[in-house]
Amino acid sequence: MNRRTELLIERNKSRKENTQDYILSRISKAKNDCWIWTGTIGSDGYGKAKRDGKTVRAHRLSYAFYKGDIPANTCVCHRCDTPLCVNPDHLWIGSHIENELDKTQKGRRSPSPSVSHPERLPKGESHHKAKLLDGTVEVIYQMGVQNMTAEQIKESLELEVHPSSINRIISGKGWSHLRLSERYGDPLPQNIGDRNPSSKLTAQAVLEIRSSSNSLKELAQKYNVSESNIHCILKRKTWTHV
């Protein structure tokens, strides 16, 4: 073995020892065997490490050091679901699809790529920008189930929010963490039937159409709609809620 080879082996050994010291000097071992990273933490909630002039995620550095190279286009995932953990025994290699499925199964589907644990974000009245209390939202939903429109609810409760925010609550798109549909059922969509601003008919008119013996043409002329609309109403293809 020549001197150059000896120097390379010695340098690689030194680098390996330095990396191990680097990792172990920046962890705190938890009771669940997680190695919690105590070094720099990124805005995404994962530890940040700096090696060879490059910044990498700490758990990826740990995996590469203790278990070997990370294949291209793969993710280093956590069995313990703790972003700051760098214990190599808690890490596994998965494809991007497997990583996304793992997030979904653990309820960590992120609303933004920069948010790794959306389930930990403040929700409802605990959010600093919230204009409503959870109890008020519950009342809004119940009124929606009783087929009141967003405008009617806003006026009745004297709310200082836009009707679109009320519609999001009633539709379940907003404040979904309260799971109100499980307790009160699903309300009618806010744009259905005569609740739609562009509707030319009312629920009463639809009932009259269905009970009438007049022809399609006569009904269309009377209610100022097309014959096809009358046909769909009679066949209950539209206005099925009436």
C-alpha cells in the first residue's frame, strides 16, 4: 500500500468519525428511542445539517451515514412520524408516491408543500386570524341545514364576515375539523334551485308545473323557460330536492 492510498484511507476514516461526532453531538435521545435533532431546524420542521459545504436535512445525513447511499429520486421517511428524529432505525427509504401515501394514512396531508404537519396547525377559533368562535360556526351550520341562505344567516346573526365564508362553513369546506355533518347531517347546496341567483323558477312554480296538465310549450311560455327545462323538471332530472 503506497503512501497516497494510506492518506486517503486515513482521511476517509477521519471524515467518518467527524460525521458521527457531528450527529451525536446534536441529538437528545428520547424515551421512545427517537434521536431528536437539537441543531438547526428549518422552517419545514426538519433538522438541518451542514457537511462538505452543503446544507442537507439531518435525517438524510444520518441515514446515509449509518445505512448507506440514498437512491436517486427517493425519500427518507420516518416510522416514528417525528420530523426531528434522526435515529437510523426509525428511517426507511420510500418512493415519492409511498411517502405521500404514508402522509395520507397518518393524516398528514399537507395544504402546502412548506407545511409538513398540517394537523399541528391552529384551527378554528384558536387561529390568530379567526373572526368566528367554534360555537358560532356550529349555529351557522345548523341554520344552513334548515335551508337558510348565507345572506339570511349573516343578517340574522349580525355577522361581520362575507357570505362566501358562511357558504364554506355550510358546505363543509371550512371549519371541517368540527365534523359538523356527522352531528347535523348535510345541508342542501347553497346554489340549488331558487337559492341560485340565476334561477328563473321558485320551488312553488316547480310544484305547479308538475301538477299541471298543460303541454310543454304552454308551460314553457307561462314560466319563461325552455321546453327542455320543463321536460327535465317533469322527469325529476332537475329540482330533485322539491
